[in-house]
Amino acid sequence: MFSGIIEEFATVVAIRHDRENIDFTLTCSFVDELKIDQSVAHNGVCLTVVDIQPSPNTQHPSPITQPPSTYVVTAMKETLDRSNLGLLKVGDKVNVERSMLMNGRLDGHIVQGHVDQTARCTAVADADGSTYFTFAYDFDAEKARHGYFTVDKGSVTVNGVSLTVCNPTRDTFQVAIIPYTFEHTNFQDIRVGSVVNIEFDIIGKYIARLQAVQRGV
């Protein structure tokens, strides 16, 4: 479980294809705090750490530059089909968040790390201090009946970032990004045409399901 408050972005340093799966090797500041089997959200996708390679300098720092600590996560075909992870290249920035501590404040909203689908950026507009991003996604009427849609002032997760929806339509929505979020996430790399991961609000899905049950569907 996650909150959608991104800790930082990791950098992809290697990509390995293994049949229908892809192993991603990444580096970030908290690699040495990770453990095997730990869950980390990558652009909003919950993935399991399967390997960790500490930097040679971890125990004995040296003035000579050494490779950074890295970790490996595996994305399977189902994940690749529903997300933008298959589009990643070496050097790309990925928003990362470790799983939520249950004794802390929920600063964002309840994020499962189960990406529903991708969306494409259709507009970026300056708002004199913040930036408005507009995204369009493939609308599916049947999925919408199960809560896969956005509502004004509701929550949505974009590349793992917990955001408030503005001006939703049948298949588009806007989000406003403050400078801090822009500078500390890969929103700084999003342009018109960029593909992002979206996760619709789980509360909306449960309400939609409850209504369906009450109708006997």
C-alpha cells in the first residue's frame, strides 16, 4: 500500500529481457536501505525487489568514483501491458515510493500500486506558478461502470503521484502540479505525447461495485 507521495526518482541503469518479463536495474539514494522482497512503487507500479548490488564504497568510501548501489525489480507481461514500464530506456527517471508505514500520516490517498491503464499527455499549460497537465485515456464503458473514471476534485494517481482531478470529461482529466512536485518527480520530463501510468481511486471502485451488487449485477 502506498500514499502517492513520491520520495524521489530512480534512474534506470540496465534493462534485461527474460522471455515475457523485463528486469530493470535502478539506482537511487535509498538502495542500501532496501531488502529483498520489499515492495517499491515505480511510476505507480508495485514491484518486488529481487536483487541488490551494494556499491563497493559502502563500507570503505574512496575518493575514486565507483558504481552506485543498484537494485533489480521484475515486471511481468501483465504489468507491461497495462503500464508504461515497457517504454523505459536506460537513463530514464522513474518515480519511486516505498510502501507506506502504518504508523504515519496518509499525506496523499490510498494507492495500491496496481496500475489500471496508461494515458497520454495532450496539453501542458503554465498557470503562473503551477503547471496544468491534461491527459487522455481510452474510455471503456464497462470498466467505467466498475469505477474506472475520474471525478472533479477526486483523486487519481499519475506515474505514482497522488493528485487531485480538475475538469474531468468522459476520457480526459487535468491535474495541477506545484513547483516542488515538478522538480522532484519525472513530471519534469512529461511532454505532449508522453505516456503515463494511471490508477483510479480504489474508493470509487468499491462504491461502484457496491451499487452493482445492490442492483443484483
